[in-house]
Amino acid sequence: MALDYQQVAILLGWFLPRGKVSLCIDRTEWDFGKCQVNILMITARRGEVSVPLYWELLDNKSGNSSSEDRIDLLEKCINLLGARRIGLVIGDREFVGHRWLKYLKCQGIGFCIRLPRHHLVERHDGQVQSALEILGETGQVSLSGVLVDGVWANVWIKKLVDGDLLYLFGTPQAKFLGQLYRKRWTIECFFQALKSRGFDLESTHLKNLEKLKKLVALVSIAFAFCSNLGLHHHLKVKPIALKKHGYKAKSFFRKGLDIVRQALKRQWKDDIQLFKHLLCRFLRWLSFQQASIASG
């Protein structure tokens, strides 16, 4: 049976609050025997809510994505959300290259991308330096209006504790690039939920990429539902406890998943009214979201 992934994306988009979103692009992969699963994914985040929107299973032996792959997924996001609603695109060191960065600039979409340290920086006066040369003996440095990979933007470089460099390139003000890049953790959290800390997708024995793509769609819908259920419980029922370091003891996804699991373990006759109530609320909420998107 064919699956309309555009309709799936519309459904997932209903879980997002109104307003500008940040998009995170990344890959995850695993091996099952001789079958290599390589997924390129874009997730969207607005406030406390993060959902996957589009993904593609790459048939390239776990290699990096191409500019064409990334542009194709991002154009789908633009068609779904509109370019004005996309506030920022965030990516790790794989997501570099002139064509990709130039595409983002031409679309008027802000970006914050981590660069490998070998990418050179050219200043307006023609001086070309490496990230290490720019950093020198200082702990961090910000540069505005520099050329990297043939694209003009801003640079923020920081030396990490392990000796590596956090070398960021983007259109926002240089001093804000570090805090904006931290939003990338949302897609890492989704990958964890997708695999070992959630739905354990790596244990599937499916080898057909099209079937796997459908399974990712179902899991993505389940993730969006559980995350919103956990957020609703946190806001309206009981706040999630904080640990000593100040972070929540559970993510919204984990809380929502626990609620679903606990409900399914009970006798159905004891929960039929609760499930009816939750389902009706969920359907009304989706209808409201659809109407909001249509009017917006």
C-alpha cells in the first residue's frame, strides 16, 4: 500500500504551535546484517515542541548526504511551512559545501552550521586564515562578514575542553551562534527515541527501504503524539520533576510514552472512558490546528 508522505508531513505539522520554527537536519544509520540503513532527516522545533517532518532513506552505503538530498528535503519543508516561517536551519559538520550554503542564502533562510576545522576563512581585505590561526591563544572569537566556502556570513569559534574546535558559520550575529547551535540537540533526542531509548527501530528485521520509510512515518507520528501528551501532562496535570543539575528527570516524549504504556497495561474496561475522552480531545485539537494553519 502506498503512503502519501506529504499528508504525513501535514499531520506532523499540526503538532507544531504557530509561529516561526527552527529546522535541524542530520543523519542516523545502523547496520542489520548486510543491510545498511541510512536516514537523512529534518525535524522542526517551536518552543517545547519538536517533531520530524521529512526524511529520506539514502541508498549510498552509509555515505554522507549530497547537496541535492538536502535541498530536496528542505524544499518540501518550504512548501509545507512557507519560507517566512522557517527562522533557522541548524546542521552539523556534514552539512557544508558551497551549493548547499548558497541555496540557503538565496532562499533568505538563516542558518547555523558547524564546520570542519580545515575550512578557511577569508576576510574583506583578502587575508585567508584557518580556524586555528584565527583563534590563536584566545578561548573564543567572533567574526562578522567573512567568506567561507564562497558564501558571506559570520563565524564563531571556541576551543573545547577535549581540544576540538566548535567552529560555527551562520547568518545570525556571530555572538549568538553558540547558543543557537545548542538547539541541534532536539534532533539527537529524536534519534534516541527512534532507536535504543524509545521505539528500538534498530531491532526491525526489515531490509526493504520503502517499507522502512513507512515504518519511520508511523514511529514519527507516535513520537509526536507521545511528546505532546507528555507536554500536556507536564503543563496541565503534574510538572515533571527536576534533577539536581536542573534538567527534567524525563523528556516530554518519555513521559508521554510512559503514560501510554501504563494505560495499556490496565484492564481496557477501566480505561475505555478515559481513552474516549483523550481521543476526542486529540481530534478536536487537530481540527483546531488545521483551521489555524489554513487561516494563517
